[in-house]
Amino acid sequence: MSEQAESVIVIGAGIVGTATARALQREGHSVTLVDSGEPGRATSFGNAGFIAIDHVLPLARPSTLRRVPSMLADRTGPLTLHRASLPSLLPWMARFARAAYSPAEVQKGIDSFTVLMAEANLAWQAEIQASGLGELFRTLGALYVYESEAAFAAGEEERSLQRAKGTEFEILDGDAARALAPGLASRFVRGVHYSQGMHTIDPYRVVTTLVERFAADGGTVLRGRVRGFVRAGDRVTAVRLTDRDLSASAVVIAAGRASGDLTRLLGFNAPLVAERGYHVMLAPDNVRFALPVSPAERGFFITPMAEGLRLAGTVELAAPHQPPSWHRADILVQHLREVFPGVGGAELSRWIGERPTLPDFRPAVGRAPRLTNVYCGYGHQHVGLTLATATGRLIARQMAGEPLPAALAACEPGRFG
């Protein structure tokens, strides 16, 4: 069974895929959005909700690598490895180490994130207005808090770069941080307030609203699993689902961690790992702050949302489809009790998601290697929500014949062979 009308096929209905579908639709393309699951129910469902335009320093850098042993030694720390996955993770970890210790690779990360974050700020403002998302976003900034002067000093590398790039922030003492986030424990001695930061109070509704607007404006949303591609020379002419073929004028791969399975079918490599994150939703008892708060040493966010208080973050590196390590969610609740004593009530829900992460911690954005009508938008690790609209706009421009900014050569999808 074959669909005859040609369309741009966007594979993946998370935040990156839906934002890309909207950007292409506005450029006049007929667009079909395909996912094996319900839009917004995978990794995009459970993020911390913060648009992190302050993120200009790549996580693949020497200072991160030096901290890995101590983080792994701390059972309640922000990083752990799924032990059964270790053999399959070793090649990815070796690539990460090479990228982290290469000054050239670190600089590529800085240059590319500078461009991407500048684009993200503008792109989100435009999307919020175009798709009527205003009620789902708040511009209150975000507060990073530190339990020691040493930890605060360790963040100076990133703050110096942010200053140079024009990021606005204010350094606070502990009392000033507590004034912004009442209830914060006395153990916190420093804070950094990014006043221009924005967050959503419902990440899932952001995706579903985008999908609703997309469909209302003539876009097609299909449920189906991609099984392969039909090619003619250097072009993909159709996307093969289980029960039908979809004729394609172009294809966008934005399927998160599963993008690696699709790129292999097209002859190039996307070494994505499941950088698993957890969240816990609590009843908002005694919550007297409205902005996201991140205890920097603990590696997670505490975000007031429409349905309660969300604790989201930390990292568990794992092979795909491994059983959850729910004690990682329990650790988030334990941290909250130490960060905001007496804040947060009964547990409402818990969740696990697989952040799609490449070993150099740069996303893949742009045209696929050796294919003239296949485009990529995956590998956004912790900043998928942040970079979703930017990715969509950049792909739409490239599809229209515009070159990507030179710094984004570092995000070229074919760089892993």
C-alpha cells in the first residue's frame, strides 16, 4: 500500500520533530509527522522544562572528565553507569574521552553552541507567538545554587565564557538566593540567577499543542514504525512503514535515541547512547518559589509546574531498553529534602526517559552525508527542549537552499562515519 502524495516526512514526534514540522510547514511544505508512539510521550515528556540558553560550554571537556571518577563513586551523585550496559558503552566512552581532551573539539562545541543558543532564544519567542503557547511559558529566569565556595569557584570557567558571549546573570550570596527561592536550606552559600531564562510549566502540553496547531494548519500526523527507506541514487523517494510506503520529497530524522537505528539503514553512523534521566512529580506543598532551581553539585532541577513540583535530572548511561533503576528517582526526592526542607508533598508520578547523546555532546543538525534530501536533528542530550525550535528553523533554511552557519560544520551528521 503506497501513499501517492509527496510530502516532507519528519520521523519523530517529540519536541524536536514537532518543532521542525511546524517550521517546515510555515515555509510552505506539505509535511507528514510520523512516530511509532503518541506525540510527546517519550523523552520530551519528562524534561525539567528550562530553556537553557545559558548552555554554551560543551559537557565534553577536560573538567567534566576529571570529575567522572568522583561522581561515579558517589551513589547519590549526578552520574552513574548501568552496570550490565558497561561493555556496550565502552566504545562511546572512549570517544567521549577523546573529544573531552581535544582542545579543537572543545572549541567546536563552544562555537556551535554559541550559534545554536543565539538562534534558540529568537526561535522560541517566535514559536510561542506563532503557535499560541504563551500560557505554557514563564520568563522568571533560573537559579543555580552552590553548597560551597569551592563548587561555586569551579563554575567560573563557564561563567567567564557566558560573560564573553553576552549571557546575562547575577551572582548572589546565600541570603539573596533564599530571597529568590524561599525555603532554600541554609547550607547554600552562593547562587547565580539567569534572569532572562524561560521555562515551561507543562512540557508535554507544549508538544501536544504544537501537534494540534500543525494538524489544524493542514499537516498530517501518522502513527507507524519506520522499517526502511526506498532510494533512487542519492535521494530517498519513500519512507517504508510496516503497512505502507510514504512518498517523500524530503526526510527529516528527529527520532531521538532511535535515530541511530534509522541512520544505519541509510549508511551512516550515529553513535547515540541512552543518557537516561528520571523525574518525580510531587504535590506542591509549601512551594513558595516559581522559577526553576538547580543545586549545581547535585545535577538536577526543581521546577514548579502546572501539575506539581517536578524533580528532574541526573545521568545514568545505559544501553537501550534496559530496565529502569528506580532508586535514581528516589535519590531525587532525597536531594529535595536536603535542598528545600519541608517542601513537596506526596508523590504523584515518576518517569524515565532516554536523552539521545552523541559522544562529543554536540547534536547532529543538517543534511545527511551522501544524500541530497535527508536532514538530521538528533543528539541534543540535555538541551532538546532548548534547541528544538532552532533545529527546526535551521533545517527549514537548509532545505530552502541556505547554507548553515560555518560553526555548525561541527554538528555535521556524517562526522562519525
